[in-house]
Amino acid sequence: MTLWLTLGVNSLALGGLLFLLSAGFSLIFGLMRIPNLMHGSFFMLGAYLGATFLAKGMNFWLAAFASAAAMVVIGGAIERLLLRRLAGQELAQVLLTLGLSFIVADLCLMIWTGDPIQPPTPPQLQGVLQAFGMFFPLYRVAVVGIAVAVAIALWVMIDRTRLGAMIRAGVDDAPIARVMGIRVSQLFTLIFCLGAGLAAFAGVMGAPYLSVYPGLDADMLPLALIVVILGGTGSLLGALVGSFIIGFLYNFGQAMFPDLAYVILFLPMLLVLVLRPQGLFGRVVP
Amino acid sequence: MTAALQRAAIVLALFVLATVPVWVANPYYVNIASQILFWAIFALALNVLIGYAGLVSLGHAGLFGMAGYTAGLLLAAGYGHWLAIPAALVATVATAAIFAVLSLRATGIGFLMITLALGQILWGIAYRWASLTNGDNGVNVGSRPAPFGFSLAGASSFYYATLVVFLLCLVSMLLFVRSPFGAALRGTRDQPRRMNTLGYNVWLCRFLAFLFSGVWTATAGLLFLYYNQFVSPQIVALQTSAEALLMVISGGTATLLGPIAGAAIVVVMKNVVSAYVERWNLVLGVIFVAIISFMPEGLVPGCVRLARTGYRAARGGRARPALSAPTEAGR
Amino acid sequence: MTALALKDLCKAFGGLQVTRNVNLSVEPGERRLIIGPNGAGKTTLFNQITGDLKPSSGSIHVFGRDITRIASRQRAHIGIARTYQIITLFARDTLLRNVMLALLGLSPLRWNPFVDLERQEHLRERAKAALARVGLADIAERRLSETSYGERRRVEIAMALAQEPKLLLLDEPFAGLSADERRDVRGLLAGIPREVTIIMIEHDMDVALDLADRITLLHFGEVIVEGTRAEVVEDPRTREVYLGA
């Protein structure tokens, strides 16, 4: 019984992390119409930076925000200097992000070498939470809580603010939005930075749990891809639901069929692609 | 370029290729030549989809690895080459058919993402299903085949075998490019809706092209297996798909010479760079980004273009037409 | 037997009804003109006849055969050819190659990956003849991207005619042409033999009206008036549609 419970909590935690990762990916895909193939790189680089800040004695939350801020800057530079040059050529942009992901992966290897790094959980969140007569690792619970908080914040931004309305207009129909005076290219930069920052934040959140190692980017990117295909591009609710589905599939799959765990993850995605290409919550894929 | 000059160039090229082990003394370089040839086969196969069907696949390493692993596992289990080779070809074409059915539900970026995911599934199997594939340890193959009794153990003999297969591939590609089917496929790339109205079955054209691509990708995978006598999950990874893609786009997708040149460039660079710098991925990424940002039509056509403008300037405005690939047919 | 019979054809996109109970009958050899203001649903109607769109309800019969469920790529094989409002031809190819592709679409040769297309003499000859019919034989080897808009329009017609259709659908064939070019295309269309039934959508009344045997006026997806030129011109509803109710 405790095994299933532990798996359950771990699944929720992974789901929360995946949401932080995929929300940005989904928004970028929805607005800019490109799967950002360096999203895993943002996650990994963010985790490495966070680990370095932590090793220098910085407070955990400060390190997470600092890492996210750094990634916002990097993401912004990439969008303005490189992606924007290829405006309108989505395929080229996708390949560009692929090339950049290789560069980032190797740079990380050069700077941080090949040994995995596992920063300790923040001191305030070590220990367990006692509820319903059972014990839950506090950190994992916190990750879920943070993910939900971010989800609410994003939802408020997208649904309730003027900025959000502009983003939604851009997601619906970018050329028309442009004609109506919305500065779509600025929104592109904003969303790309936001996505990068969220991914980095997720990376630091996940570091005590997943550790940081070369290849982390290649492990996380397909998960974001699956979540977004499953949940529908541009849909936050889809990203949320998809993240938790994948979190559960991954953990229970690993426990029950370790050889096939990876493949099991892709099955719902393939099913969705075949039966309902727009995902569970998205509208028709362009 | 006149027809006579073209024919002379082809004969010269064939002569040079056929005599590589003679004028290249060092087996290390002969091996590099072999590598260029089978990677060129892979690049040509991928270009069937990218250049001629207009579909960018990021999952071809899956097919490449499928061939290598099918043959490798059969050989490791004690079966002979006469079974391993056809089995690998059949298995890979079947996989290509599955890839096609799933990925052709979309075009453009959707197609790219589905092929990426499918390639990743195969990588996941190679890497994680250790009881089947030996996981990270890879699969060792004891020996190379000996067709008609000729041993392929040496660098030169393997090179000649690879050259023969490469030439077969090239002929196959030439026929395909000039054929009505090739023209139909390019039509579906340029104006799919118009082709539909004209009576073509666009989906079926693309499906068959995928299978054709699969056959030669499998062949390249087999040559890779026999060259290294080893296969590992590395070969099924996204990076391999990206390298093949780099070969195609660096050489240019519009001709048959492009992917061959691209393969040569990438293989030589990889071997040269690895000697000086540990970080091949970094270089791969930088080149990728540079080509996409500045020379999207490909390194070879881009340089030809630059050379043409430079040549024209040097001659004061009256330039002869630049060399075009002798195999650019049917446009 | 009619060439084309549309029975109670309806098409809706979500809540928007773009084709409302259209009943249309075109006789073999007839020249039918479909007119109507922008947004009347003329091109949508064409798209349903060619199979690019599936009707919500109703039926389409071509020469007695129910084609409502037949895939669009099959319709070329049963004798329906079509031109588009926006020219979508193969810009990088020569005019000859464009027409050869049209011919290939109906030929089993299109699946052949072995023979050399350039050596298919019979195909080349037929393509040259098709271009000659529209007066473009002398520039057959020119790239499409290097021709004028009027020439491209004629290539498109050549491609459609090369397939020897029984039913030819022309979507605004005169759009974007100069006065001279219109005269050329008009002469071309007038010269098509009566074995081919023609249905044409057009805005430019001057050129199109005298090509037509009968005219159908469409508005908001419905047939408002139908008849000979004189009948339609004199009908008060025509004036209503064009000058506002």
C-alpha cells in the first residue's frame, strides 16, 4: 500500500514539474507555432545554474529565481537575435532550436563535466508532512503546490489581463492580431522568455529530486512534447492534465514495466495523434 | 555544361572513386572514404523525403538503427548473414510503413514532431529494453559477410563493397528522380492541392516515397553495422537524425550531388574536428545554426551562388554558366 | 441525362450556412455562368463539385453518376477538371512540364519509378498540342516563373483541357487579366468544342455574359434567379441582389 502511495506522490510531484516545463512549451507552440526543441536545454541549463548558485551558498528560492532570470535573458537574446531573423519560416526556426540545443548541451558538459549533481532539498522543506495518518515527503508536496500556484497565476494572466487577451488573440490568429494593432513580435519575445524562465525554474525545482546530469535535456524534451500533444497546444488546462497523466504513467510504468516504461509514455501520445490530433483540450492543429 | 563534358566528369569521378585504395595509402583514410559513402547513402535516402517530398523527418535514425539492431541481434544470436540482411531490410521497411501511416496524418511541423517522437520510441527501446537490445552495452558483431567468398575484413575490400552498394543506390536515385513517380512526388511537394485535383493520390505518393527512403536507410544502417561491427543506442538517438539532416541541408536538397557532398563535409569535419576538439556536438550545433541562418538553400548551392557572383565580378560582367550537378534532372 | 445535377445541396460551417438547398441542372454541352456578389458561395459550390469540400447534405450527379461520396482525386478520372481563382501551378517547372504533369495525373505511368519522363514522347507530343491550343507552343520550354500572369492563366486552361474533361469548371478565369489577355482567353474558351460542358464563375460581366447559354445567380448560398441572359438581366431580383434590397 505504501508503495502505491509513494508512487502516487512521486507521480504528482513529477506531474507538477512537468507542468512547469510544459506550460511554457505549450504557450510557445500555441503562439509561435513552433515546438521549441531547446526547451529541455533551458530546463537543464537552469538546473545547472541553480545548482551552482546553491553551491555558492545562495538561498534555494533565490537561486531558483536567479536561474530563471538568467534564462529569461538568454531566451530573449535567442529570440531577438536568431529566431526573429527567420520570422515566418517555422520549419527553419525549429531546426534552429535543434542546433542550439546541441550547443547548450555541449557547453554544459564543458562547464559542469559529466558527473551528476544533486543539490540537497531546501532546509525548510526537508522532512515529512503528516496527513491522513500517512507521511508525505514535504518537498514533493511543495513542488505540487508550487505547480498549482503557477498554474493559477498563468491562468489569471491569460484569462483576466489585457496582456493575456492579446496572447490569446495571437494564438488564435496571429496575422489578424497584427492587423488589429497587437505587437505580435513583441509577444513572441515575451512568451519565449517566459517559457525559458519557467523551464529554468522547473529545472531548479526538480534538481534535488531528479538531479542534474548530461542528457537531462534529452530526457525532458520528449516528455514536454508528449504532454503538449496529449493536452493540446496552447492549452494550459491541457498542459496541466497532460502533465499529471504523464507523471503517473512514468512512475507507475517504471515500477511495473521498467524495460518498457519509456515506450509506455509514448502510447497515449500516439493514440491521441491517431484518434484526436488536436489533443484532449486543444483546437484543430494548424 | 555540355553533355560530353558531363559524361567525361562522370567517368573521371568513377575512376577516382574506384581507385581510392590505390592512391590513398593509409587504411585510416580508406575507412573514412567508406564512411562517406554509406553516410551518403543515408543522406540520399533522407533527401527523398526532405528534398523531393518536402517532408522533414527527424526520426530517420530510428530506421537506421532498426536495420543495424535487427541484423546485429540476429547475428549475435548465431544466425547467418544470409538471414540477418534480408530480415533487417524487411523489418526496417515495415517500420517505415508504420512511421509513414502515423506521421503522414500531418505535414510540415506536425510531420516533424511525429517522426521525432517515433524515432525516440525506437531509441527508448534500444536504450531501456536491455533484455532485448543489451541496452547501453550495445551489440557486437563477430564478422563481416563474405560475398562470393571475398573477405571484407580489410579496409580496401570493405571500401569496394561499399562503393558497389553506393553506386547501386546512386543509379536507383537517378532513375527515381527522372521518373514519372519522381516528378509526381515533387509535384506533391510544390502544390499538393493542385496534384489532388489533377487526379494524383497524394498520400500514396508520400507513403511509397517513405518506403523507398526506408530501403536505402536500411542499407546504410547495415553498412554501418558491418563497418563498426558494433551497434549501440547512440545510433538511434536524435543526434544521429540531426547529423543526417545536417548532411542534407548543408549539401543542398535540390540535387543528388548535394547530400553526397554534405555527407563528405560532415564526415570529414567530424573526423578532423574530433582529432583537435573534444566537443563535436558544439561544432555540429554551430554549423547547423549558421547554415540555417545564413545559407538556407545549403552550403553547396550557397557557395556556388557566391562563387558565381564573384566570378561574374572578376570577369567584368560576362560569366559562363557555373557548373551544375550532372545529376540534376527533370526540372 | 444531365451533365451536372445538384439536388438540395447544403453546406454549413458550424452555424454558418454557405450553401442553402441548391438545385442546379446543367445540360451536356451547355455553357453555364454562375454569378453573384462576393460571399455568395460560388467557390464553395465549386469546391463541393470537385470534392475539395464535403456537402452537409444533398447530392451531386455527374452524367447520371452519384459522385457525392467519391474522393476528390477520383473526380479527375471521371472527367471533371477545374481551374482556380488563384493560380497554383508549378513555378519552377517549364510550361511543358506543367502540362505533362496534368496528363500524367490520369495515366498509370504516374506510379512508374523507372522510366525517364522526358523520354515519354507520346506525353510530350500531347502536352505540346495542348499548349498549341492555347497559343503557347513557342514558349513551351520557358519556366513558368518567367511568364506573364495572362500566360499562366492560359497554361492552367491548357492543363485542364489536356485531361480531356467532360465537365470543365472555371473559377474566375478572367481575374487579373489585361484587356488584351481577356480577349485571348475569351477566344480560347469560345473555341472549346461542345463535347465539354463548361461551368464558369465570373465577376466580369462584359466578357462572360455572351459566353454563357444560361446564367445562375447565387446570393447567400441560394439560387435566386436562373435562366437565359435576357431573363436574368431583366429579372427585378437581380437588381435587388446587386444594388441591395
